[in-house]
Amino acid sequence: MIDNPFYSHEFHGDYDLISVGRLDLEEGGSIPDCRLAVATFGTLNEAKDNAILVTTWYSGSHQIFRDAYIGADHALDPDRYFIVVIDQIGSGLSVSPHNADGPNAEIAMSKFPHVRIGDDVVAQERLLREHFGIDTLYAVVGGSMGAQQTYEWAVRFPDKVKRAAPIAGTARNTPHDFLYTKALADAITSDPGYADGEYGSNADVVAGLERHAGIWAVMGFSTEFWKQEVWRALDFDSKEAFVEGFLEPYFTAMDPNDLLCMMWKWQRGDVARHTGGDLDAALGRITARTFVMPIDEDMFFPVRDCRAEQARIKTSELRVVEDVLGHLGLFAVSPTYMPQIDQHLGDLLNSPA
């Protein structure tokens, strides 16, 4: 176990750690004590039918949803809904390579087993059912890797999901995205300080984490973001200063093994695993009212890929979000981003299931 102050209430606000017990994994092995970081907003009604699950993306936590997506002035309104944000396994807040201790000490650091998107969803379903008594979700909402989890929920548990909003993500990861994520992983593991996953601190791998941040600069933002010098609106005087002052500090605070854990499942996200590789059959299982919401300038979950999947889902719509930031528009930096998200989510949440 490594002490990393970034993964704390100081940086991420209020959350609870809730154990769902032993979690046996799809790839074999298990997590002896699967603890999930959970933040809730609003009140669960007596019928327990107003619950919305929000799933998290790579490197993100419940914090961004609390700060930007949830509130009385948003579609995710805690005055109407009981909103549960569950941080994914490997997030650094939920059970992860760097924080595995106690019963999990045997799987700490490089020994942490491979986790799939489906393992996250099985753990989330167990938590919602056993801890809150929630059997059916009013909606599942998630961006990027959270979209992968949203699709997994809708395919794996179609009777439990009434509405689904996968934002800037796909149900089956593409070969291009697999290779992109491999480049991210190689940037970290090629740092000698990584020491085969047995480093003493994230600071030992700072060069690899900086290279990793540089790759995000190339693909996380759109070409238009750089051409239009949008970084000036964020109070930086050059693109280099933006990378060094924004992206690098963001990622170098994080744990390398945690990031690699999330990358591995991101690469292999594929709901067609439930249907022998048949994506049509998998997406045909979805009964939830579904709004597929790509970002128009997204470099690695482009609209065409999301549209192709949306066409396979009954009772679905394609709602394209316009944002020059591209994939990292998810962080709601642009003032025009959240009004679009609130409009689309509001339409979905107010529509019959």
C-alpha cells in the first residue's frame, strides 16, 4: 500500500467507502474485500424508484459530477432524484492497486488482478441492492469509461435500467482506441522508475506520467482546440504552458498502477461478450430508453462510431453535443457544454421509460 494524499477527502470531498464483500472477477482471481467509494445526493423515496446511478470515467471521480453536473439547476436534480455516484474499481478512491490493504494486501500494487467493466457493474449492482435496497434504476448516466459501464448495465441488467445516457463513449471499444490506450500505458511502464509496478511513490514515475499527459494533449483535446488557442481562455499564455501547468499536474498526482488498472478494462470494454461477439444481439437486449450522446469534436469516440451503435438500440436517440474541447469537454470547462447536457438529460429523464 502507498500513501498518496491526492486520494483523500481533501481533494475529492465527502464520500463513503462501502464494502460489497468478496468480488470474484471475470478474468479469474478475486478482490477479497471490494470497497467502493460512493457519494450520494438527494433522498431515496419510499418506493425506491427515483434512483439514478452515475458511473465515473478514467482518472475522474464523483468530484466532477458534484461540482459540474449535479444540482437544483441541472437535470441531475437532487431535489427530484436520489443520485448515487460510484467510483470505479481502480479509481484510487474505490479499491485500487495503490490502496489495497488489510484483506486486500495480497493483491496490492503489481499483484492487483485484471478487472473488467462487467466486474464494476456487478459490484455496483450488489451495492445498490444490498446497501440501499434499490432493485431498479430510474436512469444510468456516465461519460467515457462511465459510458462503457452504462452500456454494460443496460445489456447485462435490462430489467433494472429504465433510462440510459452513455456520453462520449462506446459499447464496444474500437481498435484505434485500443492502440491509443496502449500508448498511454507504454508511456508509464517505460519509465525505469515504474519498477515493474513496485515503485515507492507516484513521484518515482513522474517522467512516465508526464509523457502520459502529453499523449492526452494530442488526443484528449480536438485539433480545433489547439488551432483556436482555446487554452488562452483558461489563462495560459502558450500551449506549452497549458500542458505543463494544467495537464501534467493533473496526472502526476495520480497513482500509475491505478491508471493502468483502468486502462486495461477500458481497452477491453465490449458488451458483445454477453452474446458470443454479436454486437447486434447485445445492443438488441437493451430495453431502456437510451440517449446516445457523443461529442462532435471527440478524437477517439467520434460521432460515427456512436451513431453506428445507437442505430442498433431500440427506443434510442442520438443527441450530439457540440464542444470544441473534444473528449475532455466532459470536464464542463466550456460554458456551452452543460446547457446542452442538461437539455438532453432533461429530455431523457422526463420521457416515459
